[in-house]
Amino acid sequence: MSGYRKLITGLAVLIILTPLGLITQNPAWGEWSEEELAAMIGFVPKGIKEGGFFEAPFGDYSFLPLGDIGGYIFSATLGSIIVISIFYALKKIARVQK
């Protein structure tokens, strides 16, 4: 099995396992509400209080036609494609500049 095939297989397994986060009552790391953050560290940082300049295209990983589980898988797939595309483009740019 080639290195790329192993990478794609591993990534596919991780994408399929992404909805497992739905079965826990605890929030994912870094996805705390202001109230949860205040309870954990005792205050809400100014940047978070005054933030809100960015609205996620799929808030809470929901994509209405696909439901909760489909939304998680869709978000994971889309995010993976974007990150892989960026690194692929950077690799191409680096080769051209040699």
C-alpha cells in the first residue's frame, strides 16, 4: 500500500469517526461557550467578549439537509479537502521556485 493510500485511508477513518463527539455531554476542546469558559478559568477574555466578527458557514457543524451526523462528516470532509488543497498548492509553488 502506497504512502498516499495509507494517508487517505487513515483520514477517511478519522472522518467517519468524527460524529462520535455527539455522544458525549462534554464540549470539544476549544469549543466552549462564554459561560463554560468563565466557569473553567474564572473570567471571559476581552477578545472573546468582543469577538463575533466571523460567522461559521456551518455553525455547530450542521448542514440542514444532512442532519447532525451528516453535517459532522461533511464538515470534516470539506475541512480536509481545503487543508490538503492548500498544502498541495504550496508544494507546487515551492517546486516552481526551485
